[in-house]
Amino acid sequence: MKTKFQTPIIIVNFKTYSEATGQKAVELAKHAEKVSKEKGVSIVVAPQLADIAAVAEAVEIPVFSQHIDPIKPGSHTGHVLADSIKEAGAVGTLINHSEKQLKLVDIDAAIRLARDKNLISCVCANNPSVSAAAAALKPDIVSFEPPELIGTGVAVSKAQPEVVTNTVKLVREVNTEVTILCGAGISHGEDVAVALKLGTQGVLVASAIVKAKDQYSILREFAEATKR
Amino acid sequence: MKTKFQTPIIIVNFKTYSEATGQKAVELAKHAEKVSKEKGVSIVVAPQLADIAAVAEAVEIPVFSQHIDPIKPGSHTGHVLADSIKEAGAVGTLINHSEKQLKLVDIDAAIRLARDKNLISCVCANNPSVSAAAAALKPDIVSFEPPELIGTGVAVSKAQPEVVTNTVKLVREVNTEVTILCGAGISHGEDVAVALKLGTQGVLVASAIVKAKDQYSILREFAEATKR
Amino acid sequence: MKTKFQTPIIIVNFKTYSEATGQKAVELAKHAEKVSKEKGVSIVVAPQLADIAAVAEAVEIPVFSQHIDPIKPGSHTGHVLADSIKEAGAVGTLINHSEKQLKLVDIDAAIRLARDKNLISCVCANNPSVSAAAAALKPDIVSFEPPELIGTGVAVSKAQPEVVTNTVKLVREVNTEVTILCGAGISHGEDVAVALKLGTQGVLVASAIVKAKDQYSILREFAEATKR
Amino acid sequence: MKTKFQTPIIIVNFKTYSEATGQKAVELAKHAEKVSKEKGVSIVVAPQLADIAAVAEAVEIPVFSQHIDPIKPGSHTGHVLADSIKEAGAVGTLINHSEKQLKLVDIDAAIRLARDKNLISCVCANNPSVSAAAAALKPDIVSFEPPELIGTGVAVSKAQPEVVTNTVKLVREVNTEVTILCGAGISHGEDVAVALKLGTQGVLVASAIVKAKDQYSILREFAEATKR
């Protein structure tokens, strides 16, 4: 796993925010690339499907898809094919984000597909036991995000430190290699620093970056915080 | 409606076929554009989401998405936003393809979103009564495709002419303006010609074109058949 | 249709309320039966699946299931078979309630299954155009319920009379025979009376009855209101 | 766990087979009860939802639901409430059967609900890694069933012994207490005996029992095989 990407890592989920759609997705990705290079910190961008190609063309930092379907090439109109996002330039994918949840067997199948295609898999989970279950499927990354904090500005690392610690403990019991992230409400550099101190290897963030008036500055704050 | 596109119309669904993914999607779209110009026939291409931008950049014929989700900009990780596919260059979208079926209320919401964004909506339906229900929601196009014939090479227009006729009749009872297509098993120009004679204004096709050794020739055969 | 049940009709949806689970479901059904007989008004009860048999055993008024799946006997663990609810004593079923929404093709298939088994089908819809689409599928009953009013105590018939009227109009354009109900927020006899004046043939109610301290009295108020 | 039920255990899934619907469900349950008492072997029956009450009334052996939804009492029309199946007489439930698959977070929530209501939870899984993930959620039972063998008569214990062994190994790495079953294609007593030898504590069976001309005899054969 360690050869695939450097930790700590910040994954920026563009969701379907208008502030990160189309040309704005490319601009945000360029801010992320700039900060990544200036600070020497691993930053991943996860734009919408239709924007992957343009973003991957514009920047050299890793680009993730927000989702893949557990399918192989064939008759699957409207589904997201691993081969397709890879050819568009993605090097990894979120799986089972709380806004795009999958059946258990489909998470397993999506992780296998990602592995087969040499795509980095980041499975999202809503609580400690689900995080452990996800880790048992051997993805590259598990990201713990309590849905009730997503978008609130109340950081999981500040509001529920013992839950983050417990998640790290339960995940490590079933998987010693997986990279562990946490997310939800991460708004300040301090939230990032605390997340790392609690035993994670990075954060999954969205609104705090995407909806910021100055996306570059908040990205830099987050990146600097990974170095404390 | 009539100002939006010219009929008869041929929509080519690229599905998630490897023969129409990434660079190959662009090549197929160029074949379609060439035939469209040579024959003066309306041909639409529906590539995968990640390929919409590149295809729309490469050709001047209409590009459809294979799917949109019934969502507005916001927190919808992994979903397909109408604004996003439009900014990528799509001018319309399939909705409720038999391989990507939606809840009834989501079909209604997706049609409204398409209308709001000035995107052409093409709702797929599996039988005459479902086609009529879809037509009651006032999309631009209803495409009737019996799933049991999809990909078989047995054309709906040849195998079930009375079902196509009945579909046209039921649809017209609830909607006099909607464009009616049929699909499933369309493999030869003759299948296209018969579909039009049965009262449809075009066809939705996939494997016969995408998996053809000579995509250009079969596209031309289909285009010519619309003129009989 | 008219031979199947008498209108106006009041359908009481027990949902999964604890006030209408198990033995309490039987008690509520007995209140409904008493009012139905006293007032000569058609009242249907729709208990949870596991309660259908006990309720149907206890009362003579019609019992509906809250849902059926579009399946035939076979390997469908955990699904709701039309034959099963019928053998348990149900004479009809809700389909596509806003809390149990189905794909369009599954609504169509469920209506056909109900028809084959001589079960009364009541399809729920969230707005006028979806009501018309549902009516195009030829169910016995269409029930219009705007989800934003469900459980609010703000009656659709009082708050959105023009929407109810428009629903009746759109439904009648595609189906002259279907029974039309409305629901959401119906709390007083007056709400029921207004619903009927707006052109519906009855109401679909839940919390106002189920959660009432005196279920019998509010049922009687609703029944009397159908006679104004 | 051990206080909740005795192992080895045979769970008979009635699915939605017509041979196990309504009155026939009660008859099959009585056969199972007879064999259970005669042989002193733990047999569980899992009838359809609408049949739980009648079956639980008729027999003293444990009755499982085929499914529960991850919901609490409230506005959940058409869903399966843990309280409801418990009041009907069920003492446990299948969760995530391959024919009724759930999202990962819903499996977790359903297990918690079952635990809160003192219902035995049996989570189904399609392969070794998914079985381990399910086990990480701490259900009472994990049942491994490769879907490609379900209903074939080719027993998983005979056809894929190394996969069963591997499943037991992976599950035990994350959960030392959970009861492990296997299923799919179990057709003869020998298949049951082999399943136990491979390290499982029982079997989940369906068609071999339900569709047998002599349900009693095949049940007895299975029960005897657990004693070899």
C-alpha cells in the first residue's frame, strides 16, 4: 500500500457543489496542486465524474472518482466503469460515501475491481464497527465519517475524539496495513492536526475547502497542519 | 419540442462497452458525426459520463448523458448533476434506461431538472403501459425497449410489431407531442425502417453499432433506412 | 372497479407506529370496523405485514397490505409475495407509498400482480403529474399525497386545494375509472369533507387516527364527514 | 451467544416458495418441530413475514424472520419493524440474504436493532471476505452462501470445501464467538456432515427441504447428519 501514495493525505471531495463543477473544478484542483507542491503534502482531488478528464489533464496531483459501480465492461447504461474513470485519468476512487452508499457485497466487488485496475480504493464508513467491517475487505484506505457531523463545521476530531480513537483501534484489530482517514466537519487546521494525533493518517474534507471564499488559503492551512 | 431536435432520430447508447470507452468513445462519435452529415440524418451519441466532455469537444452532433440523478447542486457525492453534464457539453440525457431504472418520482424529478436546464429528456420504458406512464410525465422523448430483446439481435420492430403499434397508440392517448422511439435488438437497416413505419420517430440502438466490426458502415445503413 | 369496493373510502395506514403494532393493530382495526358498521362508511385498514393475519381474522372490513413486491412464488427471501398477503387475509395493497417507493416498472408489475390475484391496488403519488403517470398504469386507486405535508397536521385539502383539483383533472385525462384519494395532514372531519368536494373519492390517513388518544372518536368524525 | 441457541443448528429458509406459504408454512414448521424433538437437534424455521404469527403460534421451535429493516417505530410504511416480528413470535432474523441485500450501514443498524430487541441476528454473506466483514459487525450468526450454488443441488460443502475452510479462518480472525453456518446447494445429509467437519456450526437450507416431496424425511436426514 505504502508505495501507492504518501501519507499524511488530504482528500478533497468536490461533491456536486456548484463551486466545484466544470471549469470551477479545474480551478480548485489547481489550487490543491499548488498547495501540494509548496508544502510537500499529499493532496487528492475527487471531482464529479464528468469533470475527471479535464481535472486530470490540468493537474499532476492524484485524482479520485467519487464512486465506481461493481461492474465490468458490458451492458450497464448509466453506471460508472472502473476502466472508464481510469482512462479519464483517475488513480483511485471513493467507495460507499455516506451520500452514495452501497450494498456490502458491492463494496467488496468494487474494492476488487479497483485492485484489479490498480486504482486506490477509499471506503467510507459511518461508525467504528462499520469502519472495521470495511477494513476487513482490504481496501487501501478506510475513511471514518459520522454522517451527523458532515457539513456542520463541528469537526469529528474535536467533537468525538474518543470515537476516532476507537475506530483506529477496531480497524487495526482486523487490518494492520490500511490507511485510516477521518472526516466530517473538518474546518480548521487544528482539526486536521488533532485527527492525525488521534492515530489517523489524514482527512477527507469537502465543504470547508470547496465553499471557502479563499480555497487556496484554507487548503494551505490544512496542509501546514499535517506537519505539526 | 420540434425546435429542439430533428426527427427521425437515431440515438446510439455506448453503454459501458469497452469498444466505446475513452478514446474509442471519441472515435465512434466521429463515425456518427460523419454519417449524420453525409446523410443529413439526426444522430445522437450517449457515451459514458467520464467521456462526455471529450466526445462533446470532438463532435458537433448532439451528445446525451446516459443518466442524471434527481438532484440539485449540493452534497450528493457520486451522483450525476444535470449542471455538470451540461457544462461538459451534453444537450440531453437518457432517463430510466432498463439498466439504470429509477423510482417513479425520481423520473418525474429528473425530467423537470432536464427541462429547467434546457436538456432534452429521453425516458426509457419496458412495455406499452409503462411507456404511457412515462409519457404522462411530459418528457421530450419516450423510448420503448422490451428488456428481453435488448442485445439479442432480434429487433422489437420485427418480432413485436403489434406491441410497438400498441405502445404508440397508448402513448398518443396521453401525450400528442412526445417523440416516440423504440429499441432492443435493432440490427439491420430494415429494422429501423420498420420501426418508423410502425409510427415511431426513431430508434435507440447500442450493441449493433458499438460492437460492429465496421461501426461506420452499420451506422450508414441505419441512417439510410430512415429515409425509405 | 366499482364492484370491488364502495366509495367514499377511508384507508387507515398503520405505518410502523408502535400505537398500531401487534395487539394494538387488532384493537385499532376493531375501532375501524365498529365505525364502518355504525356509519355505513367504507373503511380499510392497512396494518404491518406481520399483523395482517391477526387483523383479518379479527375484523370483517377490508384489510390492505402496506406493500407488495413485484415477484411471483420462488426464491425471493424477505420479499412480500402477493399470494402470501392474500392467504393471510388481505384484499388489497398500497403500492409505492412515499415511504416505500418503487421503480416505475415495479409499480407496473405490482399492479398487474394485484390484478391477477384479484387484490385491490392503491398506488400512491407525490404530485399531480406522478398521479397521472400512476393512473396510466390502470390501478384501482390512485392516492395523491404531497410528502411535505405527511404527518404535519396541515391537510392537503385545506393547504393545497388547487393542487388536489389539478391532480383530479390530470388523472381523469388519462383514466376515467380510477378511484382518486388524497392524503397528507388530514386531521379533522372538515379536511375529509373538503377532500371529497375537491373531486376525490376518499382519503388515505395515518397519524391523525393512529396517534389519537381516542382513535374511535376521530374515526367517527372522519366517517361522518364523508356524508356531508 | 451460547445461551441463545444450541448448536449445531439447521435454519430452514421458506423463501417465497408456494410450497411454504400460508397453511403450508405451518405444516412445514410442524415437520421441523417433530424432527427437532425426535432427534434433539436445533432447527429454526424462517417463514414469510405474513406467516410468522401463525407459525409461531403452531410450533415451539425458534421462528426467524427472513428480513428486518433498520428502522424504529414511526413513519415507515411497508417496512419490517423488529418490534413487529418479535410481537408476532419471531426470536431472530436473517439479515442481508443474497436475495435481499442491504447496504453495509443498514446491516450494522439491523444487527444493533436485533441486539436491542434480544433477537438473534443471522447475517448472510456471499464470499469469505464479506463473511469476515459481516463478522466484524458482531452478529450472532454469519452464514456463508455462494450465490452461484444456491438452488443448484451442488453443495457448497462438497463443491468448495476449501472456500468454506477459508471462510471459517477469516471469520475467526475477526470474531471468535460468532456462530458460522454455510449454505447453498445443501441437498443430502452428507452435505450437512461435511459442512460441520469443515468447521461450521450448522447449515442454512431452503429448496432441498421446502421443495422435497417428503419434507419430513429429508429434514430427519439432515438432523441425523449433524450427529455423525
